Amino acid sequence: NKGSLWGGRFATGPADVMAALSKSTHFDWKLARYDIAGSKAHARVLHRAGLLTQDELDGMLSALTELEADVVAGRFQPAESDEDVHGALERGLLERAGTELGGKLRAGRSRNDQIATMVRMYLRDESRRIAAGVLDVVEALTAQAQKHPEAPMPGRTHLQHAQPVLLAHHLLAHAWPLLRDVDRLRDLDRRMAYSAYGSGALAGSSLGLDPAQVAHELGFNGPVENSIDGTASRDLVAEFSWVTAMIGVNLSRISEEVIIWATKEFGFVTLDDAYSTGSSIMPQKKNPDIAELARGKAGRLIGDLTGLLATLKALPLAYNRDLQEDKEPVFDAVDTLQLLLPAVSGMISTLTFHPQRLAELAPQGFSLATDIAEWLVRQGVPFRVAHEVAGECVRACEQHSPVKELHELTDQELAAIHPALTPAVREVLTVEGSLASRDAVGGTAPVRVAEQLQAAQQKAADF
Ligand code: ARG
């Protein structure tokens, strides 16, 4: 088995079923360019350690550069006989540098430290791309908030009308978790910035190679402190996967609301034609498929994370072949978000909100009851009493047929409920009054929301 990295002690080659199960080139080929970058750095430390002459180093580097160009152009591809990306690229190197020189590169490294390092390089690059995609969603949300600085909407808890809030306030409430996701990716990068190269199979190298040099050449802050940890741990892959699952969950929460908002019953938004789909039988349909796919794919991202955690659970140290199963879920998570993020930001930025409908609904469902209670507190009534009184106002409204809203109670009706309920209470029985009164930091008063919008935009710009 000429291409194999490990033929020597075997009398026969692997059975077809063994080779088929073992094979990973159909997914790990994605890492080929990182592998070649690692090989170049490794060639340089071999030279530094006196294990390659200058001529050999030059020959090795030019063969690797040629191989890289062939990989990028698709001229070099994994063959049926290649077990994994490392084996395939070794074959490519031997074809270009000759078996004599090419055969020297593998000294002092193992696929175990190679793969651990390549995956970190991949995840660091993809983290940056995902962060940019998440920031586009944030930008879509803040742009909509900016477009509707004063529009009220019914704020809900338990999906029931609770208190009026500004639409901008609500939209920004979706932006902050996403900003924290970007923060998480940045923070995770600090931990991923250590290279496993030099760990060898698990115990390190005896050849006088300098792991710090390889690490710096590959853009890491330094090498890992422990070669067993370097080759056996996948907590960073799991942490990355958790962040992608969290992003999926955050997108699905936005999406669920878009789906509800676009119903006939809510009528808060209209989806743009370019970001919705039709039905093959019902000519009138306009469906929120992006939002539904985002909601569905959140499940898939959670599955990627839980599958990986299940693989890691109870694995003994150090490397085990189970660890090869880390890649497909994490690649899937990356590919899923690359598809999803631009679709969601496009959907959000092209939503048409209906401020009139939102404003009409904002005071309904007795959503100003808390304002009555808090107004009474400002008149010196204890909150326990004020809460009861406001509750009685709601009950009085419900005794009418059709049911009244709080502002429709007469002065006499109010006074009969409690003597402190003078007509002056009407100042908070409007949505505008209610909104304006919630003016502490983080509240829904227009002046605070305007500040909050600026803070969110600033936070996004600072990344
Ligand atoms: N393809 C493996 C992985 O993805 C790396 C190869 C390690 N193989 C081995 N027999 N030690 O984890």
C-alpha cells in the first residue's frame, strides 16, 4: 500500500470495509490549505534543528508551494486510496519532491498534533467570518430601530399584552444577545490561539524541534503547555459549537416572532417578496420560509453540539479515533450559519413594519394597568393597595359589554373604585405617557432607547 502512512508492520493492506470506515478525505479535505501551511512551518523547524539542509528546505518549500497551487486549482485531489487529508497531501508531496526528500517531512510530527492544530486554524478563521455575518444581522436590527425611533408596540410577557414598549426597544432586545455572541467568538479566540504542533502523537518530540516557532508562523500566540492536552482535548471545538448553537437559538427566537408578526391576526409586518416564498397550490400564499428554516436549523445546530459532546464524554486520554468525529458536526455548523446569517439579515432589513397597527394594539389588553398602579404610588398610595385598585379598574372594564379599555372608564367610575383615582390619572392612560415615564437606564422611554441604539451601534463598530 504505497500511499499509506503506516504500512510497515502490516503483512496485508486494510480490508475494504476497514478502509471505507476509516476514510475522512470527503470532509477533512477542507483543511488541506491549513495542513500545507503547517507542513511549511514544520519544514522550517526541521531545518532549524539541523534535520534538513538549506537545499532540502528550499526543495521542500517549493514542492509544498507547488502542491498548494495544485490543491487550490483543483489539480490535486484526494485519491480513492488516501485515508485522510494528511495522507493525501503526503502523497502529493512525494510526487513533487521525490520520496527521498518528501519522506523527511513527517519526522517529529503526528497526525494527532496536525489535526488538532488544523482544526484550531480553521475555527479561528471561521469565527471571524461568522462574527461578520452576525454583525450584519445586528446592523439590520439597528437600522430598523433607527427607522422607527418612536413607534410603540404591545410589549408581551407570556405572549399576553403586558406593557407598551417602543418597537425600537424590542428590536434592540434581539441585537444585544447577538452582540454577546460576537463577544463570545472573540473571547474564544484567545483560548484557541495556542498551537498543538510539536505535541507529536501525545508525548512531544525528541528531535529538538521548537513548537513556539511553528506556533508563531501559523499565527498562534504560542504552543500548548501540555502535549497530551494538545492532542486529546476538543473542549475548544465544543465551545465553538456551543456558540454556533447559541447563535442559532438567538436567530430562531427572532424568527419565531417574525413568523407570528406576519400572520393575518397580528399584521405587524409584511415580508419582502425577495425574502419569502409562495405555495405550489394556494396562489395567495406568502410564507416566511427564511424564518422557519432559521427556526429549524437551530435544532440542527443544537444537534451538532450535543453529538460532539456525546462523542467526547468519557473518552480516555490521549488521542482516540473517536475524535475524528468532531469535524463533520462543526463543519456542518459553520456551513449552516454561512447560509443562514445573510438570509436572516436580508429578511430583517427588508421587513415592512406597520406602525399604525402596532400603535393601535399597544394600549389594548389593559396594558396600562401597571401605569395606574405606579401613578397611585407616586400619589402616596402603598403599592399593595395600588395593585388591587388597578386590578379593580380592569375588572370594571370587563363588566362592560363590549369590554372597555382603561382610558374609557369615566371619572365617576374611577372615583368610585378609589378616591385617589382623580382625573389626573389620565396623564398615564396614554401610550405616550406610559412610554415617557419609563425613563431610567434600559427603559423604554424614547430618550433612553435613542441612547441605547447609539450604544448598540457603538458596540458593533468597536468589534
Ligand atoms: N483523521 C484523524 C482525525 O481527524 C487524524 C488522524 C489520526 N489518526 C490516527 N490513527 N492516530 O482526528
